[in-house]
Amino acid sequence: MTQTNMTLWQAIDTLVQQIPFTRANIEHVLATQLFEEDSSRNPILNREFRFYIGGPVKLSDGMTISKVDLRIRHKPGHPGFLVLNLDGACTDLNAVREHYGDLKVTDRPRGISLDEVTSYSAVLQWGKLSFSFKERNPNCLSSVAFKPVLLDVDSTVK
């Protein structure tokens, strides 16, 4: 497990500054190595994305990024999609709202599994930032997802 002196909120702010995401810039910010996921044995052939997985990373506020999940399309202009799965100290919705006040519910559990989530998203200038809470522990933040807007091939925001 690697360790960083950033809190969750500092990590989020620093990661946003890295958009468009690359394997190298995520590895640098989180001080961890990402490995390309082998999808050759998957029955559904993936020709669209490269998947990189890493972690765990211990943050200075007691939270742990248990898994870093980075997805980048093969096509030029894709800014990447990043998910941080979280463990450790409990961060509740009120703490999230202290940093991102204008949140909208963007996903709700459908009663199938305790791993389903309620997601609250903030639409920001660079894209959408989502905070998810699993049904099995609905008061503690379980993941943060970064979904930047698509870029033109010349890397300007659409």
C-alpha cells in the first residue's frame, strides 16, 4: 500500500487538474502504479477502452483508496474516466456537501443488491463529479467518479 500526504478533498482537487487523464499523471498524483487490465479472456471483446487498475493508497485523513479504476478510450480526444473506490474513515453526505453544495441524485438502488448505490453528482465546468454511497453502508462514501467532458482532437473543451 502506498501512502500520500493528501486528504480525499486535496486528491480530488489535484486529480481534476490532471484532466485529460493519463496513466502517468494518475500514477504520479496518487503515488501508485496502475496496471493495464487483461481483457483477453473476457467473452465480450473490448476494442473501445484501455482499463488501468491500481491501489490501495492511504490518504492522510484516514481514508483509503482501495481501488483506482482508470478507463481511457483508444480514440483521440477522450479525457478518461476515473473511479476511486474508498474504505477507511467514514465520510458522510454532509461532508461531501461542505465541498460540493449543488448535488443532484443521479443514481438510486433498485433493490437487487446491497452493493447498489445512491449517487449524488455535481456538474462542474470540466464535467461531472459523482459521490456514491452503497446500500450496505448508506452513511459512508464508497466511491468518487470523475467523468470529464469530451475533448476535440485539438484538446479544447466542447
